Amino acid sequence: MFVELDEFTAADREALRDLNVREQARTESVLQEAPEGTYTVGYEKREMFTFHEPSLGTIRFDVRSIKDSILAGRIPAVVYRVNAVPREFYEHVKANNGVEPERLPKINGRDLDRLGIMVNWGENQTLIDGNHRMVRRCDLGMPSFRFLLVPVGFCAPHMCRPGDEERLFHRDRPGVELLHSELREEP
């Protein structure tokens, strides 16, 4: 896939900010009446992406917090453009990256132009945000796609194993060092 360096524009930054409000973690409560009293259960909804690769296992990315870190300057904003998404990549993303066909028709207007986020593992990359947008663009005959390329090391504070998501929601982020050290390449 041929890519070229592109610019992180004010419009790109504004699109991340605009969605920041819509995608913020939401705490919701569920009330249940019982003979013993009322139970309140709270849970937090977050934008997550689950990735599985046999040699690494399953990893979950807190996509919203990655976007927040990009906006705050903690993750470098390096943008690339692919002028023609290869058919093989399109098919791979459509089959393996959680694309829900029923959501595709709802993506239009400004959403089509928003950047994706791709994690760089060194030799390989994984699109963790923008899968639906990329597929929709290709389906509409818009073959180009822009994305932020983020080195996996910058994602470590925003990653966990399945079942450990709660640690992503706390400031001290216990255990992140272990996950990060598991992902470092051996000399």
C-alpha cells in the first residue's frame, strides 16, 4: 500500500474535538427494585477496539483516550494519505475489523472525511479507528483515505488484555508497564 505524508490540519483537529463530546465516556446507572431495596448499577461506556493476533493474543485499545492524547499533544500527530486503498486491504478490514454492514449507510458528510487511527507495530499496522469510514468511502468510489499513524509504544497506556479494561479507567493505570514490556521487541 503506497502512502504519503500528509498534514494534520485545523479541520482534522476540530473533527477530533467535535466528536470528543459525542464519544466521551458515559456513566450510566440502572436502577432495579428488589424486596431488599433499590439496587443501582453503574457502568461506563467507552469506545474500544479489540485486536487479535496469534503471537500477541488479544489486546483492547481505548480509542477515545488515544484521541484525547493526540489532542493534548501526548501522542504525535503524524498523518498519512493512501490515494487508492488496495482491494485486499479493503476486503481484510471489511471481514476482520468489526465492520457492521448496517452502519455503513449512516456514514456520510463530514464523517467521511475524518481521519482514521492506525497503530504501527513496526512491520505491521492495524486500523483501530475509521474502519467503517474507510469501507464506506471505498463503497462510494472515494478510494483515498487519511489516517494518523501512532507507534504502538504511545498506545501502551491505552491498551489492556480482555477483562482488564477497568484499569484503563483509573489515572494511575496499574499494570500498564507489564503490558508495554510484553510488547517490546526482544533484542
